[in-house]
Amino acid sequence: MANRIVVDPVTRIEGHLRIEAEVKDGKIVEAYSSGTMVRGLEIILKGRDPRDAWAITERVCGVCTTVHALASIRAVEDALKIKIPPSAELVRNLMFCAQYMQDHVVHFYHLHALDWVDVVSALSANPAETSKIARSISPWPKSSPKYFGAIQDRVKKFVASGQLGIFSNAYWGHPAYKLPPEINLLGVAHYLEALEWQKEIVKIHAIFGGKNPHPNYVVGGMPCSINIEEVNSINIERLSHVKSLLQEAKTFVEQVYIPDVLAVAPYYTDWAAIGGGLSNYLSFGDLPTNGYNDPLSFKFPRGIILDRNLNEVVEFDVNKVEEYIARSWYTYGTGDNKGKHPWEGETNLNYTGPQPPYEFLNVEGKYSWLKTPRWDGKPMEVGPLARMLVGYVSGREEFQEVVNGALAKLNVPATVLFSTLGRTAARALETQLVSNWSFEFFDQLMANIKNGETRMFNNEKWDPTTWPATAKGVGLTEAPRGALSHYINIKNQRIDNYQLVVPSTWNASPKDPQGQRSAYEEALVGTPVANIEQPLEIIRTIHSFDPCLACAVHLYDENGSYVHQLNTF
């Protein structure tokens, strides 16, 4: 008989996620992913000026922030056929790259690393040995025995104080931890360094967008001006600062992040066969080099991998997207078992789950606030692994170079990518690509400025009286966590319907009417669980997707209350 275990809330994520899993003979045989928070963004947006939508949708999350603004303004620009100036596109690309580098580093060190790194074990490390390891894998200057000894002393004082804070309920000493103390100490040191570094790179958002989080955007371009000699514009001093921030980021990624991933991975090779989940992968692509309307110019290519076929990329068709609510707390006017394209989407809240306090969800019925997206009826995994696979199979030399290089260092085949470990490695490798691309965009922006191309805004369609009576558009982008889309219907100059289909909607959603699992649920099936009272393994696989439930469920339930919790840090 299977044991049902509950992880609620899943911590070290954005938003509220509950996982219920059935464990039999030490392995998960069934899993259920539930978004336990509902919000009303689509309802809030109805009737508003389409040009204001970005400012509202951007605040869906304090992590994904800028990409929701980007998807929103692209949806409006698509509906109204607005083409933005090339330098504005480059600024958008630079802000995109800055977010990716910050977000992925923060995810690895502060949201995911403690699934692999045993902090308490670092207390018994030999700092001289940690220094030797650090110097063997990277030229990063902070690598002396004295430095690591000082880090160890800081941690010892922290533990001795008895005030462990967020670390107090972690599973230190769990049998699933396999790193030697010296690499654990290396991970702890870089956890602390990443905290300092990550607050610097987002200054690029403040320079171009006025602030972070939630930098400013505008339909038709960017709301900043470039004049290299004007003190109140983006001048040469600010541009130089952007370049120095990009260089610092590239150095941190190449000398800290990538080496750490490669140092940790050999101790967890068994996780290259765990957590693979779905066999279909979707990438909308992004980072245009010839305008957003030319997907073939994207640095991240657009496409789909079906059945893990590494010989073909299937073309994405936006008309084949549908959202289902058979297992979600919503209703459709046409019936709950039929899917709807987001342009015809409905957001009718209808909670039919158990009333608190309750032990388990009614997983035979509706059990989540997430809708269930499908492409051509198929479940899709989205995120770094999907992007890297589409780029790799597309034959892009940059993708093949970094992927093959990492596989060669670890002496493993490409099939290991289909796993929890592969998903984590893919995120690091794409960060390396993005750090390189950021300089290409910066150099092109500087060349444009030199040639007098400093336009940031196209006001051709700014007057609503020039708009058609009805229009619809879609804005596609790649959030750090995966494929993100905003769909808009405009009628009489106002938003008539607005739907967000976000990465964690694809990955974390409940089963569809055919019983097909989405990515989280499918990835958990087969995962070993050494101790059902400390389900670290569940957290590892779920964190490998970097969940962001804040934008996936579209107001707290006024009847919500404490139900049940396992300590999941």
C-alpha cells in the first residue's frame, strides 16, 4: 500500500505550491501538483487601456518582473502592428540578459543549492583542501585557505548561536547528501558571495528602466533617452557602467557558477537518471537580432522537441495552444472538459475543493488553481532544458559547443540531460551563453549610437483613435523559467480579454481530461524517497524547474488557513 505524503508549502520558490505524492517501496508512484493561491489579474485588466497592461502584469511577481512587461507590450504591439526602433530592441535584450544572469545565479545558490549542499557538513571541512579544490577548477581570486577558514568560522558562530533562522528546519545529515565537507564549504562560501553579486547586475534595469524590481517599459519602445553627452540621459558614463556590470557578471558566471555546477555534478550522477519526466519540450525563443517579427534571428530559437527526438525541431504554431480546467478550480461556459485557446479564454473562479482544515486534496476531482495548457493536445516541459535542447537540435554552434563541452568534462552522453541533474546543468550552460550574448548586444548598441541611431520610441500608433475597432495579439518571450505568453483582445480601445499562460502553468499544472500529467507530476514519478518524513528528493526535482507560482495562478482565498506542513528547506 502506498503512503501519501504532503509537502506544503514548497519553500524556496515564488508563490504557493503544494505537492502530494504516493510512495510505495521507496519510490513515488503517483504525484499531484497544486497551486494553492488564486489571483485575479485577467479580471483586473479587463476594460483598461492596453498600453497600461504591462505595468500591472509586471507586478505579478517580484522575480520574473521584467519579462511580464516584455510579453505584455509585445502583445499590444502585435495587435496594433507596431514596430519598435532597433536600439530599443537592443536595450530590451540587455535587460533580458541581465535578468537571466541574476535569476539563474540566485536560483542555483539560494533556491536550489541547499538541496545538494549540506551546510552543517561544511563545519568539519579542511579549509586548505577546499582551497586546493577551488584553485584546481577556477582562477577565481577568493580561494585561499585563510578565506575559506574565515567563512567556516562565520558559519560556526552562526550555528553556535542557536539562531539558524531559515536554515533551522533543513535536512542536514540526510542520506541523500553526498558532497564531501570541503565541497560543501566551497558551496557555502559562494552562496554568500552570490548574495553580494546579485544586487549589482540588476542595476542595469535601473539604468535603462529607472528601477528594479519592476523597471519601466512602454508600448512602442523603451522609456529612456540616449545622449552620450547629456547628464540626464543614458550618457557615456552610464553606458560604461553597464559594460562593467556585464563584465563582472560574465566573470562570476564563468569562474564561480559554472565550475561549481561541474564540481557538484559528479557526486550526483545517479540524479542523471531521475526526474526526467515528460518527453516533449517547448521554447518560444527570444533575443531577436533582426526584430521580434523574425524568429529565425533569435539567439534562443523557437521550436518544439517531441518524444525526445534529438534529430528534429518541430515548428511552433500558436493556434494549437489550449488551456483545460478539468482538474482546476474554474468553470468554462462551454463545459469543463473542453480546452480553450487563450484568445477565447475565461477566468471564472469556482473553488470546489475541501474546506480547511483538510489532510489531502480531492485529487480525483479538481485540485489546483492552475489551468492546464497543452500544445496540440500534448503536455510540454518549458524552461532552460527546453531552450537548450531546441538550440542544440537546431544545430546552433554555440549551443552544441557548451553542451558537448560539459558532457565531455563529465564523460556522460546527451541523454543525461533528460533528468533533474540535466535540468540544473542546462540552466548554468545557458547562463554562460547569455553572458556572452550580452556583450554582442552592448557592442551593437554602441555602434548604433555612433551612427546616430538613438531612437527609443515609435509613436506612430500612440493615438488610440487610429486603432482598429477590434484587434488581438500575442506576446511571446522566454522567462527564466520557460515559455511565457500574454494574449490580448482589444475592443473599442480597451482590453476586452487578457490571458496569461506562464512557465509554471505549463510545468506545474494538474492533469488534463485525458489523465496526462504535466511536467512536475511526471518528473516525480519514479523518484526515490529515502525518508518519507524528510522528502528531500521531492524538493530536489521540483526545485530543478525553479517554480514560480505567483504568476501561474491568476487574492488569496478569504477562507484559507493553516492546514498541514512538512519542513521543506
